[in-house]
Amino acid sequence: MNSGLRSYIVPTILALLFHGVLVFLTATTWFETSSDSVRVTPRHITAELVDLRSQNKAKAEQKRKADASKKAAEKKKKAAAKKKADAKRKAKQKAEQKAKQDKQRKVAAQKKAAEKKAAANKKADAKRKAESERLALAKKTAEQKRRSEAKRIADQAELEQQQQIQRELQRQAAQQRAQRDAQAKAEAEQASLVQAQQLVASAVDVIRSGIQSQWRRPPSARNGMVVGVRIQLLPTGEVDDAYVTKASGDEAFDRSAVNAVLKAERFPELQGLDPVVFDRYLRQITLEFRPEDLRL
């Protein structure tokens, strides 16, 4: 405020001086042209009047400027207060809006949490129900499996028992068949043996008779001498070979026995014999020659 007043002093003084000069010039000219009719005003009075007017005008201007400055300051203050009030109002609105949004978000979050919890509970209930159903199904399946396994074991045991009985019956039947077969075979073998023995006996008689007809006893033969001769025959009845297996001690006697076999040469009666009987009993035979007789 003081700086404003100081800024008006110099202009005020200059204005007063300017006006004083104008008044002086006017008065001088006026006094010169109409000195008779115009009242002459003393110079000091005129200057004082100008100064008072200038001062009043300066004061009025100063007051006007002070009022304008005050009015501008009040306007600025009001604008600042309004701005502050608007800012406070906007801040309050923003805070209220933020609180509202926070409340809405909180409500939405609570709703979402409730929905999530409900979904989790529903999922848990469904899971518990599914687990319960699974356990019940597993228990039922296990029971069915146990019963099926027990039935299978019982059926298997019964089947094995039946199979064992069947095998035992089959074994007994097979044993009986084997016994019958063995008995039949033994009887057949016995019959075959008897028949073979009969055939062999007949064949030996034929061989002995044929050899005896060809044997010429040497003069050196004495009772008690015995020579064994091995005779090898062919299936055709032919003599293949003959040799001494047991010497009598008399070479002439032994040689006469071998010559008798070789002279017999062939026994046609052997051709009709069973090959098995021939191979087993007649392919090789041993005869003992005695001076008193020819014995097998």
C-alpha cells in the first residue's frame, strides 16, 4: 500500500507544476488583454488552489486506485476462495465417488467371494457325492468280484474234483485195460511161445534128421565123446556156415560132425517159418554130436 502511494507522489507533483505553469501563462495573458475588466488574483492564491485541486485529484486517483486494487485483491481473494471451495468440493465429490466405488468394489468382491465360496461348496459337495458313489460302486464291485471269485473257486474245486474222479476212473479203466492187454499179450506171447517152441522143435527135428542122415562116424569115435557144432542158417533153409564150438578131443570125430552139417546143405521145411521165430530161435543153433546118437 505504501509503495503504491510513493508511486503517485512524483506524477502528482509534476501534474501540479504543469497546471501551475498553465495558470500562470493564462493569467498573464488575460491580465494583459483585459486588465481593466478582469479582477487580478494574487499568484500565491492561484498556486495554492491548483495545488489543492491537484492534491484532491491525486488523492481521488490514489483512492480510486486503492479501491481498484482492494477490489481486485478482494476479487482475487474471492476467486481463490471459490477455487479452493471448488477444489474442496471436487475433492469431496472425488472422495465420495471413490468411497462409493470402493464400496461397490467391496460389495462386488464380497458377492464374488460369496459366489466363489458357493461354487467351491457346490464343487466340494459334488466331489464328496462322486467319491461316495465311487466308494459305493467300488464296494459293490468288490463284493461282486469276491462272490464271483468265491463261486469261481468253488466251481473250480468242484470241476477239479470231478476231473480228479474222472481221471481216477480213467486211470482205473486204463489200468484194467492195461491189465487185460498185458494179460492178453502174455497169453498171446505164451501161445506164440508155445507155438514157436512147437515150430522150433519140429524144425530142429527136421534139421537133426537131415544131418543124421549125412553123418558118418569115424572109427576113432568112442562113447562119451561130445562135440558142439554152431550152425548158421539162412531164411531159405540153406546152411550158411558150421564150426566147432566145443571140441571132443578127437579131431576126426569133430570134423565128421561139421562135414555132416555141410553135406545136409539145405532144409526146405524152414522156408515157411515166421521170420521172427526164425531169427530168434533158428538163425543160429548149436547141436551136440555123440557117437551113440545125435542130440540137441
